[in-house]
Amino acid sequence: MGPESAQAGHGDDAPREPRDARGSPVENDVAGHGRAGDRFRPTLLVNPPTDTRLRTTLDAMLDEHAPATPSELQALVRPDYPRIVVRARQLEHESLIVWYVYREGYWVPAATDGAAGQAR
């Protein structure tokens, strides 16, 4: 057994600590699932649902930056949407990761959304 074969398996059998997109250790959320964006993409419930520009922006941020927490996504989108609020839904025994996104910082009815698609 030469030096190459001895080194080839070195460290491969050791369990690896999960890491997020930045290489930091991943904490577990209350449901016990990893929060790393590259492992578990959250389902976004966007308000107002008619704002397709916001939805496109959010999807791009998830794909490009893989935020691990709602506050990280909120910070990424804040320059275009200064009132945006992103919160995690934490229901007992729920296996999905769901984040609520409020463009205005609070729920607004879609029917009165006169500026759908406009950054604020």
C-alpha cells in the first residue's frame, strides 16, 4: 500500500458537519431541519401575491445567495423594498420550511394593491 492509497481515504470516513452557503456550521431550526439555503429551499408565501416583480426578486436571491434565515433574505431584498418583512412560520410537526414575506411590512389585501410589481 503506497502513500497515495493511504492518503486517498484519509478523512473521507469522518462525519462532516453541515455547512451553509458561506461555509459556516448550520444550526437546526425548531423542527430539527437544517436551515442552509442550499439544502432546504423555503416555501415563500408572498404578500401581496400579485407582485410578480417581488416574487422574481425573492426567487433570484434564494438561488444566488441561499440565505439561511428569514432575516438574511430580508436584508438582501431591503435595498429595493425598504419596508419588507420576512418571518418564519413555525408550526409544530410541520415538515416544510415556510417563510412569510410582507412587502409593506404587514399584510395587505391583494385587491387594493394598486402598485403591484413596483419596488417601494
